[in-house]
Amino acid sequence: MKTDNALPAAAPASLAERIRLDMDGFTPSEKKAAHLLLSHYPFAGLDTVAEFASRAGISAPSVLRFVSRLGFSGFPDFQKHLREELEAQLLSPLAKASPSDKSHGAPALASFAEAVIGNLRATVENIAPTEFDAVVALLGDPHRRIHFTGGRFTGALARYAESHFRIVRSHVDFIEGQPVLWRDRMIEIGRKDVIVAFDIRRYQEDVTALCEAAAKQGATVVLLTDPWLSPIARVARHVLPAHIVAPSNWDSSAGLLLLTEALVAAVTKRLWDTAKPRMEAVERLRSEKP
């Protein structure tokens, strides 16, 4: 850990995060290119210039100007960066470097904590406040039904979020990600429903399928993911990416937990007039003797 009390520098933003943060400043053509890339990230950018331009509905020179606007020397440089991000997306715990290769003699706890603090800073710095506020407004709408879901590891975070939101508002539940368990739930999903999905790299196809099915029925999808974006981003109205890289064979969920607890705090504040009586009722029930 740093001895001068300085916080570690935030990790650099992914290209997807940079695009989302800069979207309001793009020209109409650049916005079309950006929306296409984000809707099928990063694969849409691996087409040829002509194919990308055709799919985005803009000219090839507009594509090249968009790439230049993002800071790349040309389309090959842009695609090289996307391929590197794609490789990062697909990394398994075994594919990462051995833990012994990363220690450099530093104390294990301090080294890991420093990386996590950097992740937290990067997570906050690369999410537009307006996007976070929009999610708070959505989750704080009492007319909406909220459903949390996640994968093998992220499901625990979804459960954690559901446990808190269930106390401060009504119409909150958890949907298991396996198709055999969620398909019969789809008959209840419609335009008043919000699916809050947690999904980070080595993304789970079953959770993606759940969100795609819900979106087709008019539900609003909110995605908490990593900087490289789960495929769920294709159907998500709102995306909150968290930085997850740590000096470990395992990714860190601290950034996702930060976002979860910040959402819980903001929604509780937003709904305080109705949340407080619910919380008081819960406390009374807990104080009753069996």
C-alpha cells in the first residue's frame, strides 16, 4: 500500500466506457457509429470499413473520422485495440498469469487492496452521473416491478441487491438464470417490469437469453457488467460497468458491490417517505419473540 496516503491511480477506461462518456459530444454520424459498435461490442468494429459504414448507415469517411475522434491512427489500429479487449473478455482464471508472477514481493493484502481501490475509482470515474441517476429513478418508481438476476458468481450480488430492495419497496424478486427456471416467469413480464442483470466476463448465455426474452416482451433491462460489456448490453437501456481486474486469477466484484450499495442508498433516500414505514415494520417483526 502507498505510504504517502495517496490513492492509487484509477485503471484506464475501456473503449466502450469512453464512448458512453463522450456520446453527447459526438456528431450525428459519430453517434450512429457509436451506437452500432456498442450494440454488438466489440464485434461490430471488426468488420471492414465498408461493412461497418453500411450497417451504421453512414459513409466510410465518417467511420474513419469517428475512429480518429477516438484517438486511433487508423482503422487497423482501432481494430487491434478491439481484438485486445476481446482477448481480455475471454480470459479464464487459468489463462491469467500465475499469482506468483504478480506479487513482486509486496504484501498480499496491501497489493490486492491497492488494486481494488483503483478499481473503485475507475468505476466511479467512468460512469456518467446522468446514467446512474436514470437507474435510480427507474428502481425508485413504485409502479415498476423489479427483478434481479445473475450468473454463477454474480448471482450472489443480485441476491444481495434483492434482499435490500425488498425492504425499501414492494414488487421486488429474484429470477434464477437457468432457462428451465425462468421460462415460465416470462408470461408475467411486460412493460412495467425492470430486469437488473449482473454479468461479467465469461458471460453466461442463459442470463443473456433471459434478458433478451424479457426485452422482447417490453421489459426494461439494466445491466451491471465489466468494462468490456456483457452481450446483454445489446438489449439494455442502462449499463453500469465496474472495473474488475485484480492481482489474482479471479476477478474482483468490489466495483459491482460499490454500484449495488450506491443504488440501494440512493433509492432508499428517494423513497424515504414510504421506505421508512416499511423498515420500521420489519424491525417490529424482528423484535417479536417467537
